[in-house]
Amino acid sequence: MLRSTLRAFDGCFFAYLLLVTILTSLYRESIPAAFDILAKNGVVFLVTLLLIRYGEVSSNPVLRFSRFWYLCAGLPILFTELSYIIHVVRPVDLDPLLAALDVYLFGVHPTLWLERFVHPVLTDILQIFYVVYFFLPLPLGFALYFGKEREQDFYAYTTAVAMLFLVSLLGYLAVPAIGPRYTMASLYQVPLEGRWCADELMALLNRLEGLNRDCFPSGHAAMAVLVCLESYKYRRGFFPLYLFLGTGVFLGTVYLRTHYMVDLPAGILVAVFCSMASRPFVRWWERRIRRTS
């Protein structure tokens, strides 16, 4: 019964969970919070299995909704663990390489060049866009979930989102980097200070995310492009909104000094790959499930 209710996005989520858990186990002597991470992941695994097993067939709308939307809680939980894991697994940050690529391609450090445009109001606006990233998948997801095409489009879309997190994790492990706001802090002449809310939002994100070494590829750029592609594919009425929000997210990544410019095309490639691969992966997954059930 459980096998028949597993979806493709469940497979991506469990692959992410398994990878993080294996790395934590292998490097547990060097990770101070290893036991807490393993215990937390065990709870996440059990809760997710129960949701999949009983939520799929439940008549309770809350339980059924939780089954299909558990990624909203599960993925952030796993993401926060990266601040403990990546630097232990990959102790050498590759920020110098990314910064050198920026200079090679653009002739300048883009974040330094953008200092001439820094203004408190603009900093507030782009910081808000940067935070909006965390909610980008939701509007389209709700539209597909409550629409008539849920069986087909919602699963493919959710799989694309889950796949994006998994592929991004592989990128962070391959190219760990903390970003120019840390490595180039001594070079900036103009501080990033907001007028109304940017400072508080920056502090909140720093507390929630920690030092994840999650620059390359840019998850913000990847998600912004993915929702644009998926909205154009499934609900074109959402596309203008996502194009507007995505543009703000793109500008914020470099203006706010959280990413090198080369992180953005890497994020675009991740988004294009996940958008193109999600539906074929769903079809392959469902064929395998039917064959083995």
C-alpha cells in the first residue's frame, strides 16, 4: 500500500533526506550537532511515511492536504542542517574561484560595481524581494492543487521544486562558498543599510539560515526561473507576476552581496533542467510503481 502511494516528489525528498543523513553519519565525529541532526531526520522520515501512508487515502482534508504539502516544512528543516554539514564535508571554500570568474567574465567585481546604486530605500525593496523567494512556489502550487489537473500538473510541478532542492544541494557540496558579503566585506565602501525593514530582515535570515555555503548555484535564481517556466507551462496568468517577482529576486542576489554573478547562470541551468526533467521523471516513476505494486 505504501509503495503505491509514493509519488515522484516523495522520491526526491527522500533522496535529499538520505544524502544529508548519510553525510552526517559519516562525519558525525566532526559535526557537533550530529546526534541532533540524525534524531531530527529520523522523526522527519517517520512523520513523512505516516503522512504518505494515511494522508493519501484519508477523508480528513487537513491530513490529506498535509500529505501533499509536507515539503513546505520538510525541505526547510533539512536546509537548515547544511550549515553544520557542508564545511565539514568540504572544508575548503571556493569563493576565490567564483570571485575570479566574475572578474574574468565582467572585468569587475559586480557587487563592488553596484555600490554606486546603493540606497536605503532600494535596499529595503530588494531585501523584501529576496525574502519573497521563500514563498514563490506557493501561489502556483495552490492553483494546481485545487485545479482539475492536479493528478498530472501538480505532481510534476512539486517534483520540479523538490528536484531543484536536491540538485542545488549537490552543487553546494561540489562548490562550497559563503558569498561576497563575507569574503569581500573589507572592500565595500558603502554599507547596505535599509530605511525601514532591510536590517531586520537581514538579521532574521542570518539567524534562520546560518552559514550554509549555499551560493553556487543560486537557489534564489533557480527558484525564480523555475516558477516562471512552470507558470508559463501550466498557468500563464501567473507568469507576469512571477516575472516581476523573479526580476526583483535576481537583482537582489547580487545587489545584497549574497551571490557572485556566476552563481546566477548556474541557478538558471538548474531551473531549466528541473523544469524539463520533472514530467518525464514523474512518468518513469509511476511506471516503476505500477510495475512493482
